[in-house]
Amino acid sequence: KMMTPDNDPNTFFVVFFPMSKAKEIGQQFSEHIFLSERECSKDIKKANSFKRVLLKKCLDIFLTWQNEKTAYDMSMSKLTPAERLQEEKELKCRRIKIKKRMLSTTCFIGELYNYGMLQEKNV
């Protein structure tokens, strides 16, 4: 990934990471073919902005909980009563942890909005 510092647009530096890790570290890449560097740069800044990455991370946290709950519901009939009780306890602990993370992230986004760093359409 090529990057430029905000204060010096004529300086470039390169960051290397495996493409398989791109989503994990919050980078989003476009599969669109660009005809100019300006068009590409505009798309990249929009897709990889702090606001976009933050909101994407919040969505990922929410979907993680939904996926875990769905997987638990599907496997519930295959478990013995003792296993079911253990899974319910583990699921409850994970749910509490995810809920705390979601609430703290929501508060963080709210504070960013209060300071005028996020527009209403993003929230």
C-alpha cells in the first residue's frame, strides 16, 4: 500500500502486508479499475477513512454476535443437557463481552459526533 503524509503530498512511503490480512487490519480495497490516479486516490481515501473503518468495525462486532447466536441455535438440538448448559454459559459471557465492546464503541462514536468529527449521515 502506498501512502503519503498529510503535511507533505510529494513524499511517498510503502507499507507491505499480505492481502489475506487486509480485511483483518481494516483495509478495504476496491476491485474497480481506475483510469486516473486522482480517481483512484479519491476512492481510496473515502474507503479507508478513519470514519469508514470505525463504522465498519462496529458493524463487524454486531455481526459477530449475530453469527455466534445463530450457530448456537443451530447446534442446540445436537447437544446433551450438560453441554447445552455449558454452551449457554459461554455464550452469555461472550455476549456480555461483545455488548460492552459495542456500547463503548457506540459511546466513542457519539463523542466523535458531539465534537463535530462525524457527519449525521455517517452516524
